[in-house]
Amino acid sequence: MRLPSIVLNFKTHPEVLGKKGWDLAKRFAAVADDTGASIVLCPPATDIAHVAKLVHVPVFAQHVDAVEPGPTTGWTPPETLLEAGAAGTLINHSERKVAWEEMAKSIPRCQKLGLEVVACADDISEAETLAKLSPEYIAIEPPELIGGDVSVTTAKPEVISRAVDRIHAVNPRVVVLCGAGVRTRKDVSKALDLGTSGVLLATGVVKAKDPEGALRDLIKGLPSGAPRRSRSR
């Protein structure tokens, strides 16, 4: 993904299921075209292939499993994401936690296939530990603030700035994002001021009365000028 970026996690909210989600994806991609902003879409697993064909912005999965293709009913090997057209994946979101041993397998497997990984962390300690696995991105998201009306940048700004420092002390190549309660351009601007390179959010856009308008407002918190390319391995 290009940086700074806004990563939109659709989750499985009723507002994004099926054709409703496809329409939102097209509208969000149009906003990216219109503004030049970097956005990433994370639709439900069943919609990855369709959304990836509809839009030109990066499409990420919401989860991946550390299994090989084969007799693994109900699991999601990285290869299935690649074939569906995904450019990357989230992993270890607070709503879908993953054991350390599994991430130690799945993250390098994704990267070997060219899939970027956004590893989510509930707190600074977990973020610091995740940095040892060298995902491209770590998103720090205090779970108690996810889906709420108060942004982490307001409620716990020190968590963000300290997480950036601790992550980079372990691995300076990891790009830090933040999330939880992000809803406005001020939240985005503050996140960047605290040292992150973007935000990960869901509710503030996908459940907004005017999702497109909510996204446009968030984009106004990004600096002017063309986004820069993420680090490459």
C-alpha cells in the first residue's frame, strides 16, 4: 500500500454484505481516484475475489490461516487469498485473535507469496512482540475503544506514540498504523502527528449515515501531496 493510508475493515456488518458491499467498494475507490488518497479495502472473505475485480485499490483479507492448500476444510491458506486477487491481509484482529505460533508460520508464508501483512496488536507489549515477526505493518488498536465514539488518539495518545517507539526499537522497518474509535479528519491528523503512517477503522465509515462523506472527511486529515510507496522487502 502507499503511505499514509486509510485501511477500511468492512468486518461483516450488514451494511457491507453482498451487493451493498460491492457498491460501497466502488464508491470508496472512486473517492480514492478523486482525491489521490491511498485507501485499502478489507471486505468479507466471500467477497474478496469480486471486490478485487471491481476496484483498482488494494484489497486485503481480514484473516489468514497458517495451513497448506489441501484437505483443510473451512480454513484460509494464503494461496487462496492470492488467487482471489488480494494484495495482503489483516491478522490477529482483536475480534479474531491468532496464536503466536500460528502467526510465526503464516506471516512469512504470506510474504513469500507477495502478500503484505497488517498484524493487529491490542497493546504496546503485544505490538513489540509482533515486531519480531517482521510484518510490513502493525496496527495498534486498544480493543476497549474499537467501535466507540472516542478515538484512541484522544483517549490514549501516549499508547500510540510509545507503541511507535517500541516497535521501531525492535524493527525499524515495520510501518505503524493505529485504530479504534477513529472517525474524523482530526483523528487521522493526530494519528500521523503521533508517528503512525495511517489508520485502520471500520465503524466510522462503513456504518456512517454517509459512508462516502465520512471517508472524504477522513482523507482531509492526510497531508497534501502524493502518497509515498510503502517499504519493500
